[in-house]
Amino acid sequence: MQCTILHESRNRMRVHLKMSRMSLAQADQLEERLSALQFVRKVTVYERTCDAVILYESNRSALLKALSAFRFDTEALAEFSPEKSNRALNRQYQEKLVGMVAWRCVRKLYFPAPLSMAYTVIHGAKFVWKGIRCLLRGKLEVEVLDAASIGASVAQGDFETAASVMFLLKLGDLLEEWTRKKSMGDLVRSLSLNVDRVWLKTESGEVLVPISQVRQGDAICVHCGNIIPLDGKVVCGEANVNQASLTGESIPVLKSAGAPVYAGTVVEEGECTICVEQQAGTGRYDQIVSMIEQSEKLKSDAEVRAVHLADRLVPYSLAGTALTYLLTRNITRAVSILMVDYSCALKLSMPLAVLSAMRECGNYHITVKGGKYLEAVAKADTIVFDKTGTLTHANPTVVDVIPFGGFPKDEVLRVAACLEEHYPHSMANAVVQKAKELGITHDEMHSQVEYVVAHGISSRIDGEKVVIGSQHFIFDDEGCVIPSGEEEKFDSLPAEFTHLYLARGGELVGVICVADPLRQEASIVLNRLRALGIRNAVMMTGDNERTAAAIAAQVGVDTYYAGVLPEDKAKFVEQEKAKGHTVIMIGDGINDSPALSAADVGIAISEGAAIAREIADITIGADDLYELVLLRSIAMGLQQRTSMNYRFVIGFNSTLIVLGAAGVLPPATSALLHNMSTIGISMKSMTNLIKDSTVM
């Protein structure tokens, strides 16, 4: 792509793409592709001028190379449809907002008084009718107050005040609709499958292809731990499928030949071949995403309280108006109270504050699926960590392979890699990567793989049962034995490493030593979280006592539990909640899913298992754990902001009511100050809660 550098300063560059016009989809694609570069911090694309402003680290030459190599992917542009684009949504509502303000200015400047009054009366009738309908339903809500204030202003001949009130009400409705749609759009994107490629079954075997190339009637293979990307029917194989995201079922459902499967569900055990019935974008998952857009389930408590409080205060406002008139016999003072209500500010500032916090989290690669989870993060006093891939790095490495029973070292690694490639976990990835580095091929040579959660993998090779996993799984559950005469060799296995045991035909054939180094920032992050109010930090792991104790000592957790099963983690979380604690659970694997679901807030690592990301309420990046500190800081900042908003709205508007009732402020001035305060607090609610990254 040819482009020109328009302006450049330290780690900032503005470029102009040499193209006549840029569509919204192209702007979205360019922004996404550039943002994906590791050395790029932030990208803003201006589609109207075909410009892009890029903030980067220090790799200028790599940025220029990436810009030069960039090409718009015509086929992928379909993914950036207007329905899924924040850019298109913002454009739509920006134009509506500009049009509304422009029309208001035209009426004020050019409409003659009689025409302006007629317009105000006709337009105000709609608001009055809304208030009457509310009364006919037997309710005293904000619509009644709006109707009363507009009606009273018109009755007094104060058409300008009535017009101003209606303009501000329409402006508030527009901004509220905008924020709601944007919030739901963010939620939809956080729930998107993010599956770019699938295993297509062909005559020559499985081929990895872009999902956009899959057509109805094609057969795709889905392995253990992966998301089912498209709706279809199972044609061969068996799998236990977690459908919780669609049906709410807590227990995985066995799917065999002929059974329907749905996009967005996850294969927990086994694998299957699926005949595609719906192409991307038309399946049941997309329909449920559409349904979610209409729901209010994930509204934060602050938003719900704001709406309820605004409605509850209406009778008091009406009573105050009536009382003021009875005491003063002054209609102007009474109307001044009607000019001020709590609804606009409360209903507008709270959603904006929550949305802004969710957007700010997104800037730090934190995906939040609903405002209520930020509130739970702010209230949490207990945090539970999984060890592997969470407190330790998500990329452990194989440091040694110790064979037993005369089995060749390379053969141990080859068989282990062949089995582990079906299991999307950091330990399994380490085994597969080591085999790749050594040039050891591991073509399919086994029968169907059975994954035993938190234990290991079982299959058959040449009629013999082959198992790989933990010591408990291999020796206690499977009853495997150590080859005769090699007990001393087994007892001298290096204790500083995590061990994967491989057995064939009931006898140990190899031990794979895996180094899973602790994240350098883990202990610092834990101290920062304690400073932010976390009182109890717990580590839970399936590893043995020795390894767990070493990691726990390095991190500095308050309590640790070794050798736990998935149900143990979930049970612990439930027990803590029963004691009155608000619990955060952080994990990355399939075995963490029950606990993630049970916690008040489940947080998954973005590069972890698909089902963990699907079940989790919040997803953080895999780069480091400092994002937990940022998340907690933003959540607590949001809590403080909503409390301040409540105090300001109630205090300021109550002051306006008192001054209006005392005759100090005329109705027009009360309405102006009320509306200005509403816009001001709404703008304040949209600002960042963290001014910079010094919190880290």
C-alpha cells in the first residue's frame, strides 16, 4: 500500500494512504491489522481523509515495512459489515446529533415567532401524550414530569423554555440510545467466536482453511478443547459438548452421529466430524447474539438503580410543585421545580460511565462482557489463581525426556506429541513444540483420543493402551507400573520440574520434564492487588505438593491447594461465596471452567482454552498480569465515579429546586442550569478513569 508521511514526531506518525476514498470496512480492517502489530500501541484511522495516526514503540523501520506490505483483503472485508462496525454506528449517531443541533439553530435563528410557537406546541403534544399514557397505566414516572414541565411552560406562554426542555430530552434519548447500542456492540464483539480457520476434511486428509471458504455441506473436524465454529450435524466420531453458552446446561452433552451441534459450543472431550449446515453469520449462535442485543441482563446495578431512583423521585417533584404553588400562589416558582428533574442526568451519566469504563478496559486488552462484572471486581475481597498458564508463563518448555523400559527418547517424545496435539493447554503445547524443534514427526497413529479432565489423555496404538498425564492418573487411576530395575532412576527424577508421565501397555515408558517458570511480575501484581483491597489470595493447582509449595512461596499467596480437581476448585469458590466473600477466579484451561463459572467474576487468559474464554466474564491479555491491577483500578474508579455522580445529581438539582421555589431562579434559568449540568456530568463520565499507566 502506497502512503505518504504527513507528520512525524517521537513514536508518533500520521500517514496518508494514496486512495481516492476509504470505506468504513476498509478503515476497520486497516485499524485492526495495524493494531495487531506488537510494537504498535494505538491506531486511529480517519476514513474521510484516508489518514491514519499511529503511536508505536521504537521500531520505525518495521512500521514502515508493515505499511508498505499492507494490502486490503477483499474477501475478509465482509467481516467488517456496517452491522458489526463501531465506526459505522458512531458515524450514524454523529450525523443524527449534528442534524439535531443544526435544526435547533435553524429554528431559533430563522423561524418567525408564530411559526416557532406552533412548532413547539405540535412537538410538545407528543411529550404530553406520553405523560398522559403513563398516568393511564397508573404510574408516576419521569414521562409525567416531562409532560408537566413542557405543558406548564406552554400554558404560561414560555415557548422558548418548553423548546429547550424538549431539545435536551431528545438529546438525552439520542445519547442513551447511542451508548446502549455501542455497549451491546462491544458485548457482541467480546462474545464473537474469533475462529479464523477450521480443519476441512478432504480426500487427502484434514486441511486448515479460512472459515470463509467453508460452504454448506462441507465436512469439518473439531478436536478436543476447540470451539465448534459453525452449525451442523455430527457425521462421525463422538464428543462431549459444552452448550452452556447457548442452553445454560451445566453438564456437557454427548454428541454422536446424527446429533445437531451449534456454533459457539465447545468440545470438552473426544472429537467429531461435522457436516456444515449453516455458513458463518447465519447460525444459531448469531441468532442468540442478536437476542442478547435486546436484553438488559448485563446492566450494572448502578444503571438499574439510576433508572429506579429517577422514577421514584417523580412523585416528590410533583408534590413539591403543588406545595410551592399552594404556599406562594406563584405559578412561576412552581414551574421552576418542574424544570428540574433527576432523570436526564441519572439515566444518561450512569450508562456513559459504565460504557466508558468498558471501553477503557478494551484499551488495555481487557474484554468485559457486562457492566455488572466491573462492579463485582470492585467489591471482590478474594482472588483465586490457577497456577499453570496463569501465575506461570503460558509457554512452558520441555527441558528433558527421560526414557524407561528401553524405549528410545525420540519415540517417547513422538508418541507424547501425537497425543498432546489434541489438547489445547500450555503443557501440551510445550511437548508438541519440542518435537517440532527436534524435527520429530508425529503423524496420526492412534485411535480416538479420550481426554480425562485434569488428569491426562488416553488412546490406543497398535492395539495397546497408551496414556499420558499426571502421576496420579498414570499410577493410581490407570494402574501402570515402573519397569523392573528402574525404581531408583524413577526416584531420582529432578524435583525442580513438572513431570508428564507416558505409559504404554500398562508400563511406564518415559517421563517428560517441563519447566514452567513463574511470571516475573506475579508477586508484584499480588502486592498491588492487596494495596487495592484484596484480602485473600489463593492458588489452586493440580500439581503435586512439592511444586505447589515452591510456587506459592515465590508468589506470596495467603493459601495454596495442591492436587486439586476441577470440581475442587469450583467447590472452594462456592464455599467462599457462602461465607459472604466476593470471589474472582482466574484461569486459562478447560479444568478451570467450573470454577470460572461459579465465581462472582471469572477471568480467563486470552490465549487459554476456548471454553475458558467462553465461560469467563472477563478476558485479559496473556502478556502479563499487570492487567489485573488495571482492571481493579478501573473497576474501583467506576464505583467512585458512580457514587460521585449520584451525589452531584441529587445535590445540584435539589439546590436548583430550592432556589426555584424561593423565587431566586426563574424557570428558564433553572432549565438552563439543569441541562448544562446534565451535559457536563455526562461529558465527565466519558473521561478515562486512569490518567496514565502509573498505576502499574
